[in-house]
Amino acid sequence: MKCRHCRAELTLPLIDLGSAPPSNAYLTKLTLRRPEKWFPLKVLVCESCWLVQAESYSRAAELFNEEYAYFSSFSEQWLKHAQHYVDTVVARFGLTIDSQVIEVASNDGYLLQFVKQRGIPCLGIEPTASTSSAARIKGIETIEEFFGVELAGRLAGQGFKADLMVANNVLAHTPDINDFSAGFILLLKPWGVVTFEFPHLMKLIEQNQFDTIYHEHFSYFSFTAIMQIFSRNGLSVLDVEEINTHGGSLRVFAQRMDTGKHAVSENVSNLLDKERVAGMNNAYYYKGFQENADKVKNDFVAFLIKAKQEGKTVAGYGAAAKGNTLLNYAGIRPDLLPFVVDRNPAKQGKYLPGSRIPIFDESRLRDAQPDYVVILPWNLKEEVMRQLDYINAWGGKFVTAVPVLKCGYN
């Protein structure tokens, strides 16, 4: 396999999670009777540009199809994050009703709704029909296509030019990272800014977040790798912030390399130095990740078996993609985890891919009153624990498996 950015040959492994179906390919009662497509899930490191990337076995169009069931607006924490972001960038870059905001991977309008509330013209670009439809119901104009140079050029030809472009948690989902990155300079005004948010590879490795690896994520980014990718494709980085979302992410601010006038923050050199000191430009840094993941898997399986032997009942909360990675890598099936609950109606009544564990609405949790509730989207642990604090009434306890197994707290 060759690096999807610099085309160097890849030989350094990061982790091998065996095989699994796509993490958002939820099953219905009909598809439950059919075989699933399983793909290898192996991640390699490029020792030339240090881009970490999964072997590609499936096309983006197969993963982000009309049945895509991830809706950003079901997390109160994420909505607050989006609203705060809008408040911040409007003030920082002086956006007004004469400005134009374009978001790539706009999902169900979770962020652009706050732009629209301010009277600022906005446009969403989102390839999945389910979430695009939800955004349009909110009154947000949405183009239902994948973003890249071709679409960006077409929109620019129609007169679209952005003061601000937004691309949250989409870089990892793009198989052609160069084509995707190059599209932004075609739609930005000369002084325009684009911001990207994505999980920081440093946090993924140092906090053992292996469950964020799944087929919908083609790449995993250090700041070092992002700087090289953007520079090659006409973008220069002007600032970077470390933020807490998704277990530790980066928010990168970039501008057109040819016309951008914004001053470069010292945060850029500081973070590059931080990664260099940590050893992220050295193959040794990536050793041992497999063993850490295996320990989580083994500890989680042992917990579920012990709970069953002791007659304890266990349920899961959150039909999240990261949870599907954990469950399939650990080989968990309904005999050890009988059901999960989720707030998203698009997932209720379906089954988790691979494990085929049924998904119910939250009322099932109140009826069953399990002894343990496993929070699969551990990055939302505090929000979930507040939401489900009623399990204390029957002595229920919360469990998280990543980064290390923690059980029996409330």
C-alpha cells in the first residue's frame, strides 16, 4: 500500500483490529437475515510524511449512503460546542450579514443553524441523504454531494465565495485527502479562512483510543502531517487550538497560501515542537499500541463474562461507531450484552453491525433496570451519566472500557 498523501510505500504497522463491517452500517430485521460485508481493519504509518492511515477496502459512497444514521444534533454537548464555535468565529473574523459561510460535511445542520440565526448567509455540503434532509427542514440550503476540487470549482463558477469555511470531523472520512484539501482554495475569498476540527493522533495513541478506528476513517492526523498536506495543496496554517471534543481534538485555522493575510500564531510552532519532543516523527512512538488495545479488549470481555457468571445484567448505552469497533474486535454478541439503547430514532429498532445486538429507545433501560450500563461513546460520559442518573434508584452502575476498564461508578 502507498501513502494516500505522498505515495511513499507503507511498511510500519500501528494496529490490526482484525475485520469488521462498516461501523455505521446498522441492520434492519430484513438485512439481519443476509450476510454482512466485513473488511480488514488494519492501520499503517507513513514514515515519510507521518500520515497514519487505514488500508482502503471500501469506497466512501458505500459508507456514507442514504441509510447513514449519524445525526450530530442528538448530542447536547456537541450542539453547545457548535454554538460556542459560531459565537467565537463571528467575533474573531467580523462576520456579518454580508458574509458567506460554507460548511463541508454539514450533517443535519447542527452548526449552520446558529449561523442562520444570526442572519449570515450559509450553505451546507453533505453527501448523505438522511442528514441533508434534516438540515433542509431547518431551512438550511444543502448540496447533497461529496466535496472536492470538482464540486468546489463548480460552486465557484456559480458565484459562491466564502469568508469562512468549516470542516468538522470530516478530514478522516476522505479517501483522497489531496483532492479534498485542494478544494478549499477554490471557494475561499482571498482573505477567507477555513477551520478544520479532527481528533488529534497524539491523544488517540497516548490515551489508547483505538475504538475511534473504523472504516469510515481513512486517515488519522498529527499536526505535523496536516501541515504538510495543507501546504502541498495551497493552504497555509495560521493558528491551531487543542480542544476537548472526541477525546482530544485539534482546531486548525488555515488560509489561502497565495492571498491570505492573517498573521501566524505562535501556537503553530509550539504544537509542532510538542509533537517533535513526544517523538511523533519517529517509528518508535507507534510501537506498543496493539498491546494496549488488546489489554482493553481482554479486560472488557473478562468483565462481561464475570458479570454473567454472577447473575448480573448488563446493557449498553449509545449505538456509536466507536462502540461497534470495540464490540466487534472483542467478539461481543447478545449473550454478553443483550441490548443497547440510543436517543436517535434512526437507530432504534435496528441492530449493531457485526455484533447484531438490538437497539432500543431509552425506555427499555428503565424497564430492564440492568446492574451495569456500559457507556460506549466514552467521550460523552459526563453528559450520559447526567442523562441516566436515574439508574441510581435501582443501584445501577456505569462502565467504560476505554482507555482502561472502569466499572461500578455512578
